[in-house]
Amino acid sequence: MMRKAFCVFPMVIVLVFFSSLSFAAGLILYEINSPLTGTASAGWSALAEDASTAFTNPAGMTRLDRSQLLVGAQPLIVTSRFHPSAETTFSGTDGGNAGGVLPSLGGYYVHSFSDRFKMGFSLLSYFGLGLDYGDNWVGRYYVEKSDFLTLALSPSVAYKVNDWLSIGAMFNVLYSMLHSQTAIRNILVEPDGQLKYEDDDFGFGGGFGLLIEPKKGTRFGLTYYSPVHVSFNDAPELNGVGPVLGGVLSRLGLIGRNVGMDFTIPQWIMVSGYQQITDKFAIMGNFGWQDWSQFGDVDISLSVNPETTRSFNNNVEFKDTWHAAIGAQYRVCEPWLLSAGFAYDSSPSTESNRSPDMPFDRNFRYAAGVQYDWSKNLTLGLAYEFIDLGSAGINKEGFLRGNLVGDYSTNNVNVVNLNLIYRF
């Protein structure tokens, strides 16, 4: 019985001190440096008007009459201000604006081998987030700084089966980097210690798409993206740990031991429609699903010694989310195309399981854009989108980390997108 308790106790210590690392800031981004930003992603799988369809629906590449290159740049300006309530245990700052400016670049190329067969390449980031609250905010024992950044390379192919059906597939190579920093509450000693964890990994996935065009001006598209598994493994860096806590961790042999974490970036499905109403006006829409319950189920392992690894599961019980979007395009005159859109995504979390490094609940997106045909080969685009991440209330209870209770008085992302399309 004593031996069993001694084996379990180190895992309890890991759960208390290291499980906070298993919350990783992440958000599936529809803002992929393309003109779709101007419709709030409405028409994602059915629009198929530029090279970004190589990722949004590879089957849509068959609609491009020539080879095409699309490049885009967009800053994501994140503003996230936490407002703690009186029920929060520890004093400190409110963290100020934990957001900042995240630069983003993307590129897409579609090569036309024939009217029926196309090949594409996409380079983009569609998942991630980064936040920094500082080392003296009220929730420092949950997180001080967290970054989960990704970069995807996705080759794709498409084939036009007949006049109304096209099929496509993609392979996804995803590079991911995790960095997390958390304060450690010392026992009878001030100031706080600090726990840092950092690693990167490659994950692999794929997807497929269908595009149905029963008549000219009417299109329906479906895109499926598989889950991508990434594994991080690092010996957490402990700084400023006091003699009492340091002695306990050292006696248990936990200092310098590797901690592994396995994440699953969600699988998701998008179904879209496009309808040309007049020669100048068209509407489009989406319905989608994302498997966030997978992402919230994290496997954590501890290397107790070179021969022994102990594992446990930390499931924060995220919920799957649902997406809907509607948008429109209007051709003012021949060189100018205006767009607008609205989108909604449900929340993956509740107050009790929401973490301050994923401070969002339901999302509303409001967008507008303009494209200008400089010539028959060159199109320039500008789009703006406002993402409302909600008040994201938090009600966390912790034995050593204390209670963290409050919500976000300001919680949004401003996106400004510039894009260029060149046809060969």
C-alpha cells in the first residue's frame, strides 16, 4: 500500500504543478490571408474564385481557368482585458491587454495541367493564439504567458469528374510550437517561482473536398479536415523554487524529468453554398462543425526514471462547436467587387472549464472587403474583419493555484487583410 501511494503521489504533484501547461491557447482561424476575410468566411467551400480554394476546398481548383498565385498579409490585433471579481483569491494586476499584434502571411498556388486536372500548394497558419498577462497578474498560477503557433504546408490535387462534379484531396504537414510560462506558489517563501515549458513538433493530416455545380451560378461545396496529432516533450525549467518545495520535488525525483503532452488539433467539416442572384449580386453561406472535445482531452506523461514513464489524462471536457456564416458580393462596376459577411461560432467551454489562455466563448465575426481588377491578370484586395470573442467568464477553483473568477471587459480581434492575385 505504501509503495502504491508513493507511486501515485508524484503524479498528484505533476497534476497540480504541470497540468496547467496542458491548456494551450488555440483557435481555428478562418482568416487565412485570402479575400474570404471580406465575407467572414461565408462561401468557404463553395466560392472557389481564387487560389486559396487549394485549402478551403481543393475540388474548387477545377473552376480556375488558368494557373494562379495568391499571396496575402494580415496583422491580427488581439485585445484581451480580464476583469477579476472579488472572489479571486490572489491579489495582483488584471494583466492589462494580454493580446498584441500577431503578424500573419499566407501563400497559395494552383497549377492548371488541363481543364480537368489541377494541383495546388498552400502555406498558411489556420490554428493558434498567443497571450501574455505578465508575471504579477491575479491568475499567474494558471498561466503567465502562452503561445501555441502553427504553420501548415498543404499540397492538393483536384479532378473534374463531369460538368457538375469535382473532387479533391489534400495532405497537411503542420509544424507547431508550444511555449507556456506559469508562476509557482512557493511554500512559506516569497517571491513566486516560475515554470517554463517549450517544445515543437510536426503533425500530419489531410482532407478532401467535393464541389457540386448543378447549374451555372449555383454551387455547393463540402470540405473535411482530419485531426492532426502533435506531441511535445520537454523537461520543464523551474526557476526561483524555494527550499521547501524544491526539496519535495527533488526528493520525489521530479526535477529535470521530461513531461510529455499529446494534443489533437480538431477535425472539422465545412458545408457551403453559393448562389448568383443577378449578374452583379451573389449570396453565400456556411454550416460547419469542429471536434473541440478532442482538443480538450490531453494525455500527459512523466519520465519517472530512464526505464519508467507514468501517464495520466487531463480532460477539460470541451464541447464540440458549430459554425454558421452568411455573406454577399456585389459588382459595383467591372473593376470593383464589394463583399460583406457575418459568422457565428458556438463556445467550446464554460465558466468552470475555461482557461485564461483560451479566453473565448461564442464568436461573432463582422467583415467587409473590396477587390480591384487591375488588369485581366492582376487583382488587388483589401478586407477588414472584427471578431467578438465574448465576455468569456472564468470560474476556476484550485488548491494551490487559488480561485480565479471574472470575465473579459474587452475581448476581440481586429483583422486587416491585404491580398494579391496573379493569373498566369
